Amino acid sequence: MELFIQCLSKILKVYLNTTLNKARGLTALCFNPIKLMKKQLEIFDVKEFTNHKNSELEELVLGTFINYENSYYNNSTSISLNDFQEYENRMIYLCIVELASTSKIDPATVINLIRKKKYDLLIDEKKPGFDIILFIEEICDTVQTDSHIKEHIKELNQFNKLRSLELLAERIKDDCEQYVPIDDIIGHVSNELYKVQELGDVDELSPIDRLTQWKEEKDNKDEGFLIRTGLSNVDNFIYAFKAPDIVIIAANASMGKTSFVLQIFSYNISINVPVTFFSLEMKADQLLDRVIALNTNVKLKALRKKQINENEWTRIHKYMAKIEDKKFFIDDRSSKLSTICNKIRKHVIQHDVKLVIIDYMQLVNCDTKTNNREQEVSTISRRFKEVAMELNIVIISLSQLNRNNASRSDKRPVLSDLRESGSIEQDADVVAFLHREEYYNMGSKELVENAEIIIAKGRSIGTGSVDILFQPDITKFYNDQSELSESVRQNLHSSISMHRIDEKEI
């Protein structure tokens, strides 16, 4: 009887200690309820898939990481938490990730961290009777080599992609049933498909492979599509814009920034670069007026009033014949960020567009409205950068300035003058300001004005400025006076002479 009591006492003691430890563990977890909630959501709250998963493969990869820690370091960028579907496997993976930055990865350290984080208690709550410590020991015993880890990870990536596509299909169905705007659905699908495509992608080039690739690129004389402005003074400074550059051209209203990018637009059309122009400020026919004016020397006012003589019509028809088989697109209907991005993808896929121009960034409507316009513009700027990277194109976006420079004695703009700048400066590869000093002389009506392109930021090209000329009546920029038409040069010299006479008389 005494022996029975002693045995019963030991059993009760073990039971009480186990219960107390479990309670302590749960208390520790519940001490920070937000942290506990976050962990539970991260580990447990995933959709159950009967298909599109392979538990044995997940265990094999985890066992390899634990037994051969270099296999994790060498492949960490090609795998993520979402590649694991089973609860216990997600726990083990999170411990491996944490150990990779703080300690050694092996069975002992993983088991120790599992206990330290109370994951063994959490898994017991979810799967009563499941011994995660014994489970780790078993999966490690089954792995004898890491020679096939890359192939195993790629298989896990494929299951992850299938699950992501199934979830996306459900989201599309729900959105359609809820009558979500079509453009919003298409925008979401486009973004998610790009993310699915990127799952598991990793650059496996070694340093020597990267150097070899760099040398081959430099040896190759075919430079591909380089986007130039067509103004040799500017192009000599910048050389060229190259994908995936984001170029910001900023100026105050009426400074001539639309005219400047239309000149870039026209030049690239002429050399067979497919271009798309998104106009959020002017209609397509207004833009075409400007394109015709700067390429035919027909005054813009004459085009607007339809006062075109026979000689001018001849020049217009000749120019139209030159561009009728070129690939260029003008969109004056899109203003929503998702719509613009979807159309950019469409034009790149269907028409191989290499250059996209957006006039201008502050008029783009962000899909998610907030009370902070600067934050919205930052979102727009970042999205354009992502699209340029994704599609390997050049995006030139115009931007307004705030009016700070108007109150300064030196009117030349600086980076802090960007309106609602946010991350515009950060995301841009090039920030160029267009400046015309005559703009601030209200009584000035010069036939040709001095202008300046100020490169305030230029990754790989540096900073500086380039002097050019601007002819307001046809909204055209020139390198210097030698490019002006004969009649303009004569009028210009006549005007200069008259000014000199006036000064002499004074």
C-alpha cells in the first residue's frame, strides 16, 4: 500500500509540474497578446490545401537545412515561409531563419529554440499529442545528403505557385461577385501574377559568371534600345537613358516641359522606337498640334485657328507620311494608376513599346485614396519604378514644382522644389529641371528664348546643366542658333540689331 502511495505521489508530482510548466509557457506567450496573435496568424492561419502540397518534401528540405547548414545559406533567397504548408514545418522553418542570423543551425539549436519560443506548446494546442521534438529528430535522421536540395526547393516553389494561383482565382471570383471595378480586378491580377512568377527566383550567378556576363555585354557593340532626347547638346551630356531608368522632368507650369517631352517623343518615333504617351492634362488632338508644329515649323497658333496655307499643308502631309507606319500611342483617357500600369504592360507585350511618357505624375489618381497626397504620389512613383524594372523599359514622367523658387532671387529650381516629392527623388534615376529665365520677365516676348536643362540627379551620368534655345511659337527646343530656320534667324538678328540701336539712342 505504501509503495502504491509513493507511485501515485510521483505521478501527481510529474502531472502538476507538467501542467504548471505548460501554464507558465502559455502565460509567457499571453503576456504579449499582440505578439502571440501575430505569430499565430503567421504560422497557423493559412488555407488548407488537399492538393498542391507535399509534406514529405517539406520535411526533406527542413532536414537538409538542419543537417547541412550551408545548404540553407546557399539557398535562403529562393525559399520562404509560404513554401511550407504544414503547421509544424512552418514553425521549424522560422526557427532556422532566426538561427541563421544569430547562431549555428543544427538539431540541438533548433530544438532548443523551439522550446524557448514555446512552439512545442503551441503545436500541442493545435495538434494534441504531436511531439515536435521527436518529429525534428526523425526528419534529421532521414537526410543523409544535401546534393539534391536545389531540385527539392524548386519543387516546393511550384507547389507554392499553384496555391497562390488557386487563391488568386478565388479572389477574382469574389471580386466579380461583388462587382469590383474591372480595372481594379485586372490591376490586382497583374500585380499578383508578377509576384507568383517571381516566387523562388534567385540569381545563381557566381562572381566570375557575373564578371564574364559584364565583359560580354561591354564587348557587344549592339547597345539595344537607348533612349535619347534628339538634342545633341543634352545627349552629349547624358549619353542616353537606358532601361529600366525612371526619368523625372520637372518645371513650373507653362515652362515648356510638355513641349520638351513631345520633342523626345517625336525624335524616338522617327528612329523607330515604339513609344506610348499618357496625357492627363491635354487631349490627344492638342498634343498632335504640338507634334506637327515642332516637326513642320508651322506655328501652333495657325494650327489652332486652322489658318494653314498651301505650303504649310505640303509640309504637314510630308511629315504625316513619314510617321504613318511608326509605332506610337497617345492615351488621353487614363488617369488611374492601375489602369495606366495595365496599359503599359499591354503596349509592351503587344507592340514592344520601349519608352513611356507620363504627363504628369501629380495628376495620376492613386488606387488607394488617403488624406496624405505626398504619400499617394510616393506610391505612384514607386509603382512606376517597379513597372519599369518588371518590363525593362524607360519611363519619363513630368512633375510639377512647388512655388518656392518663385520667391527666390535665383529662380533656378533645386530638388527640394519638387511638389509632393516624397520618394520621387529617391526612385528616379534622373531628375532634370527645365528652366527659362525669360519666363519670369512678364513683359518679355522674345522670338527665341534661352533655356537650360539642369540635371539635378543623375545615376551614372552625374549632375550639371546644358544650355539650349526655345522657340515659343512652335514650342520647339534647339541646340543653338544654327538649327533655327532661315527666316527665324533673320528676324532674330534684326531684333538684336534693333535692340542695339535702341540702347545706343538711350
